[in-house]
Amino acid sequence: MFSQCKNRESYPFWFEMAPLLLTVALLMVQFFVFKDYTPHVPLVIGICITGMFMALKGRKWAGMEQHMYRVMKVALPTTVIILCVGMMIAASIAAGTVQTVLVYGLSILKPTVFLPATCILTTVVSLATGTSWGTVGTVGLAMVGIGEALGVPMHWTVGAICSGAFFGDKMSPLSDTTNLSPAVAGTDIWAHIKAMLPNTIPAYAITIVVYTLVSLNYGSEGGAETLATRDHFLAVLHAHYKIGWLTLIPAVVVIYMGFRKYSVMGTLCTGVFLAALIAIVYQGVKVSAVSDILMNGFKAATGDTYMDKLLSKGGIMSMTWVIMMMMLSLAFVGCLEAYGTFRAILAKLNALIKSRFSLVATAASAVLIVGLVAGEVYTSIVLPGRLMKGKFAEMGYDRAILSRTLEDWGTLVSPLIPWNNGGAFVAGALGMTAFVYAPFALFCWLSPLIGLIYAAFGWFTPLDPRGPQTLADENMEEIADEVDDYMV
């Protein structure tokens, strides 16, 4: 049968899908059998599998490899930004920026507003650091303990932690997925963040209102224990770091430059410089230590387990796992494109996409299905983004709508799927499966649903002002640059 396929211009759908399905099977074995949530090696094996199927089609590995590198180039600007993010996180902690945010956040923690305060605190920390996992594993873990002392059901506490932490992961310009999504969709990060605001703001407002109403039912119990824990954290921070408005200057400058739409790399480098300067002048960090902090991250030594874990972060080296994951995901997607998997899927999808809503719903479904099947957030963003980019151009819709959909159904839904690496991490860090807390992580499912409602009614789902023809021409130019790789 393979020899028959080899001499045909068209191949059975199962044959076009085989490399993807076999790689997904390897990922599931890695996650569920081996309990190892690092998908790097299965993706490398998936690339090799795709190469073998290319040979069955009578095509050369070299052609696939050339296209793989072409697709990986999409992430090069994002890679540089993520390296700057690593330095920014380390420098911000060294300057006391994150510590000041924590102090102000913990100060609003009262027994009667525990759930909204938890959501807001994790939001602020995640926005400041750009990492949901780091926020969940540090501040989130502390909030679980405080919630238990207060008498708040753990499923509500974990839901509030996820809502806040993944809000920051979705919206922070320091987040890897916030940089990756627009890069894959073919837009820029500021247009991406602006496009996410219309569904993010109402979803977050509803989330805070619900958490406030629920929290009132649990505010009368355990208040003394909660306040004691909070006061302990505040005492540790005040004892080891200088807290004040001066430490917020790097964050304010980064936010201002972001709204002014300066270069992301330039913005982050400015923030790193200011934070490093404040760390030296205000916090007393030695000049000789700055290089090591930016490279290997800040190492806290407060003597408190929670605070040391929270504040020992950042640095260029901390981003290598993420960068390698992104590059391997893009490499695998590039191989699938060269092999023909995407063309086969698009042929099936074209019959379904007839309107604005079906376009957005199909993109959302593709992200959700990859997240459910592959169990990995980066592939669930990269693969559907590459798959749907041309269709958005063909129908004339702004690609920022695609990047918003990728972020909503990739980043935010990740912690709601028990076997996705997001859900698996939360379960491992906080001790509760997504099967239990998912309904209470309100923001994580409200924001994607609001995005679909907008698409149904045509709200905040604009056409690109350049028009379908211009977009189609640009898309054809992109395809023309790649077509030679397909034919090798």
C-alpha cells in the first residue's frame, strides 16, 4: 500500500495524519505512563517519524529540514524577547519591585475578601513576572495554606489562584505565550494585547464579583490565623528588602513604553537597566553580582521557605526550557507542513468555515482539540495558529483575532485539562486535580466563551483595514517563499 501511495499525488487522509497521531501517542505515553511532563524528546522523535513518512512519499529529508528551519525562524524574535524577560524578572526581584508588589497585595488580604484578594494578588504577581506556573507554585501555594486556615473550601481557593495566575500569563508582555501567539498568527504583541482587552476585562470583572460574593460566606472563620500568616509574610519582606515607590519605577516605565508601543526588546532592556540600577543603589546589591543575577537568576535568602521559593527566579538560563520547547514545537509543526498534514486538515476544514463565527469557532476548536489530545500548551498554540493563519487572511479578518483565540483557548484552557501540562502542574503544585477545581477557575473559561459570543454577534471581531485582497496577496507571498521546500 505504501508503494502505491508513493506514486500518487494525493494520499489517504489517515496517511497524511499518521505522523501527527503517532507523535501524540508518544506524548500521551510520556505524560500518563512515565509521568514525565517534558515533551521535548517525544517531539524530536515525532520529527524523525515525519521524516520517515516523507521517504514513503518519495520526498527528501532535506526539503523537510529546510522548511522546518523556515518555520522555526518565526520564533527568533520571540526567543530574544524571552531571554530579555528572564533578565527582567531577575532584575525586578533584585530591585525589590516584586517584593513591593507583594507587600501592597498582601495588605489588601482581609478575611471577608479572601477569594477576590487571592485572585488580584496572583494576577499582579503573574503580570509582574510573566509566569503562571511560578505564581501558582509560590504565592498560590501560600494562599492554599491561608485559605485552609480561613475555612474557605480548597476548590474555590485553587480556582481563584488559577484565574489570577493565568490572567497574568495571558496579558503580561513578559509572558512566553503572550509573545508566541502573535508571532505564530502573524501580528505584533501590542495589537495582540489590545485585541484581548474586550473579552478579558468583562470576564475578569465577573470573576471578581463572584469571588467577592462567595468570600463573604467564609469570612467569619479563621480570621486570626489568616492575619497572622499574612503578617508573617509582610514581616519577612520588610526585614530583608527595602519597600517603596522607588522600586516600582522599572515596572511603571515598562508599562508606559508598552502603551506607547515602543519596541518590546527595547522596552525590556530599559526595564532591566533601571531595575539593575535600583538594585545597586537602593537594595545594596554588589555591582559584581549583577551579571550573575541576570544570567542565573536572583537567589533569595530570607530563611522563609515560601518567600525564598517565590523570590529565587529569573535569569537567562531559567528560560532555556521554554525556548527549547517553543523551538521543538515549531520544528515539528514545520515538518508536518512540509509533509502535507496541514493541507489535508485544511481541505476538511474548508467545508466547515463559511462565516465569521465558524472561522473563530474552528480556530478555537483546533486549539482545544490539540490541547486535549497532545496535552501541551505550546503545540496547541503553534499548530492551529499555523493552520488557520491563511484562512483568516483569505476571509479578511484581523490576525489579532486569531492570536486572541490562540491565547484564550491555549493558555487559559490549559489548566482546566487534567492531563495538559498546565493542569498537571497545578495539580502537582497545589494537590488538587482539574476535575475538581476547573468549574471554579471562572476567568479561565469565561474569557474564551465571551470571545466566541463576540464572534457570533460580530462584536470586537474586526476586518483587517487592508482588505482581503491585500491580505491574500501577503499570504501568497509567504506561501511562495515556502513552496520550494514542499516540492523538494
